[in-house]
Amino acid sequence: MSYLDDVDTVLTAWLGWYGRHVEPVGQLAHPSVSKLEINRDRHPRWKRTIPAEQIAEIRRGVQLFEGSIAWGGDKVRADEAHFWIARLQEDPLLVFFAERVRSGYLNDE
């Protein structure tokens, strides 16, 4: 597997998890191979629009993804629709996490 395969695995898993636990996924954009914008139409840049219970779920998900996903809602200038791969290409933890996802980690989540 390549870095791009691992990134695709993790982002695809995140998108599915987000849709099951946070809110339905409507508008979706991929500004780059390692980033997602989910529901930009509902969550414009620099505005806080996500309710507290959904924020708690997003943060729980970020923890489940073991440092492989970062969320723009945690920035000072919030970008709540923005998610990205938080590990560098050389980071073996991204490879390890992607392998775990492919092996079924998160299937019950």
C-alpha cells in the first residue's frame, strides 16, 4: 500500500464514521488528497455552527482515529467543515492505523 492508499482509507473511514455519528453528509469536497470539507453549506468558515453534542461526537471520533485526523473546529478561527490527515507521509502510525481500519477496526463503531 502507498501513502495515498492509506490516506484514502482513513478519510473514507472518517467520512463514514462522521455520517453515522455526527450528521448526515450532504455537500462534500476534497480540496486536496489529504483533506475533506463536509457540509460546507451548513458550516461556513470562521463561524461556529455545530451544536455542543455534535462537537463532543467529533472530538470522540478524532480520538478514535488516534491522531490521524485533525478538525478545523479546534482552531482559533474555526473551520468546522474542514478535516485533514494529521500525520506526515513518513509517519508509520498512519500506515499502522490504516491497516487496522482495513482489518475491521471501527466496524462496530
